[in-house]
Amino acid sequence: MQVYAYAVAGWLALAGALGIARSHNLVHAVVALSVVQSGTYVLLLSVGYQWEAAAPVFASGVPVTTPVVDPVVQAMTLTDIVVSATVTALLLALTIQIEKRFGTVDPDELRKLKG
Amino acid sequence: MSDALAVVALTLVGVAGTAVAWTFDPARQAVLSSVFGVLLAVLFTVLQAPDVALSQIGVGAALVPLMVVLTVRRIRRGPR
Amino acid sequence: MSGRARLVVFVLGAAGLAVAFVFALGGMPPFGGSEHPYRDLAVAAALRHVTPNVVSSVNFDQRALDTLGEETILLGSVIGAAALLRLVGHEKERPERAGGRLPDAIGLGCYLLLPVTLLIGLDVVAHGHLTPGGGFQGGVVLATGLHLLYLAGRYRSLERLRPLAWYEFGEGASATAFVGVGLAGLAAGGSFLANVLPLGSFRELLSAGTVPVLNIVVGCAVATGAVVLLAQFLEQAIRITGGAGPGSSG
């Protein structure tokens, strides 16, 4: 268990990168890239986790002395998720534009077109 | 939070992420990535990060898959 | 690069990354350990500023400058996608066509869910400094909630509820408002984005100074930004006909 969470984070990054390397469709590659980025969410939140600690929100009924997990990495992960969504949107827009220009979204065919 | 719960959530996320990355048909991939988004949100809840889980549900399970589906639809009937 | 060459490059890179990662693991804190120096500092700072949701405090008070950077990324990507997906040359908008086709019951369900979702979105934004949630989460809920109308097959009513120019204006205005709050902090508190409003009392709706203000600003930015983004993709998927670009013979 000590390293399992970190291993899952690293695995997500590798699996996503392998998906990109073997991709035959730019849309697929963009989604695989978002899997790579989700590895960073898992890594960040795992670094901040503490057994038996509560969420870093002192709602009514939760005394402020309760041990909580690290809120700093959670704030980073929040930023990470929003940035990932905007990057995905931009890349998908680029993919649509590429399809309009070249009539294909297969990286190999695109290379052939370039000659 | 119990040890077993974290292991189960992590394993599900690892398996679903692999499935998303290695599904080469983007239309099916969009559906899978929505499922992956929900599983990530479950993991975040287990890791005591409700703020992040809420954000992930909205972005990962709805917004991004919707954009992917629309892109696939545009490309499928693209001008030939 | 052929597919085989790509795989070779991937394997080399992945092997390098894996080795570096295993070494890095040696220096990582153990999973679930109790030593979190940043946590201790952030929680203390959040309590000083009367903010029960420490994550919101980090995002909108302690590190609000980072969030401004993130807002700028969002704005940039909305502008970029809008520029990339604008209608060019001989692309015509198709005049008539409904969205998806769903059984009436599901369509009606989406209709009924719409106000509920919008209400939840507003609630999540407004209580972001007290309970889990905030501008990001609430903004996404608001934007996706609006698109239930598309699922309901009412693309035209979605368009009526979505005068796009207003949302584009809203996106720019909320980015400006964020900077405005920052400048107010500079004028009244001596530093950019300083928390200068009265802090109120713990767990009250009107408390935590500028945190709820920035939550609302970011909620507007995310909701309008996501609506504008989705509008571009919807337009491409549903409304555009014909119009091959130059050199699309391949």
C-alpha cells in the first residue's frame, strides 16, 4: 500500500502516453493525453493524504482541531482539472481545423500528405 | 478511511484509465472516459477531497466527453 | 516517423521515466503519513481569515494570484477555440435542424432537471467558502445544466436561452472583475488581491472577506467560458454544412 497510489499515478501517465504513441486518430490522442494528466491528479492527492484525517472543510459540527488532509495539493488538483479541460478543448478545436484542411485526422496519413 | 476502500478505488481508476487510453475508437472512448471521470471522482472522495471530486464530476464526466462526442460527430460527417 | 519508430521512442522514453520515477519514490513521503507542513500552514492561515473551506481559502485568498493565472488560461483557450472554430468562407450554417432525438419522457425529464441543476449550481457557488464547492464546480454545473436542453432535443430553446454575445461579454467581464478585486486589495490593503473585506464570523454566509466575491467572479467566468466553448463545438457538430477547405482532396 505504501507505494501503490504512486504506482497507479505513474501507470496512468505511461498508459496514456502509450495510447498517444499508438494512436491513429487525433481525437483519440487528445483523450489519451487527458488520461496522462489524470495521473497527476492521483499523484498530487496521494501526496497530501493522511489516514483517518477528514476533508479540509470545517463544516458545522467539525471542530477546527480535527486533523485534515493537505488542502494545498487539493487546490493544485482543482487548477489542474480546469487547465486540462481547457487544453482538451483547444486541442479538439485544432483537430477539427486539421480535418477541415486535410480531410483526415490520422497522424500517419497527415504525414504522407506533407510528403 | 479503510485501507481496502482506497485500494479498490485506485485499482478501478488504473484499469479504467488504461481502457480509455487503449480504446482506439473515439466514440466509444468518449463514453469510457465519462465512466473514468466518475471513478476518478469516487477516488477523490475516498481520498477526502470533496472539492476536487465535485469539479471532476462536472469536467471529467460531462463537459469533456460532450466536447469529444461533438468533435467526433463533426469529423464523421466532415466534408469529403 | 513510422508506427514502429514511434513505439521504439516511446519504450525508450517510458523506460527512462520509469527508472526516474522509482528513484523519486524513495524520496516521497509515505502514502497516508501525518507529516504535511504545507497543510499546517494553510489551515492556520485559512482559520485566521475565517474560511472553513481551506481549499477555497488557498485558491481565492492565499494563492489567489495563481487562480488569476488559471482564469487567464481559461480566457485564452476560449478565445483560441472560438478563433479556430469560427465559420470560414463557404461554410454555411444550416438553418433548420433539431438536436438529439430522445423519447418524450426523457426530454421532459431534462426540462424538469434544468431549473434544479441551475439552482444547485448557484448554491455550490454561493457556499464555496463554507462547504465543498465554489466557483469552478458551480460554474461547470451551471454550464452543463444549460446543455440539458440540448439533450432534451431542444437545441432551438437552448439557443434562445443562450445569446452567445452576452456570454462572451460575461467571460471578459469576469476576468476584468477578478483583476478589479485584486486592484482593490492593492489600494486598500497594500498588496494585489489582499483580502480587504470584513471577515465576518465563522461559518456565516457573509464571511471570509473576498473569498465569496472571487468565488462568484470565477463562477461567472467558468460558466460563461464553458458555455461559449460548448457553443463552438455544437455549432460545428450540428449547424455547419459542406465547405471543404482548400486542399482537402486526401
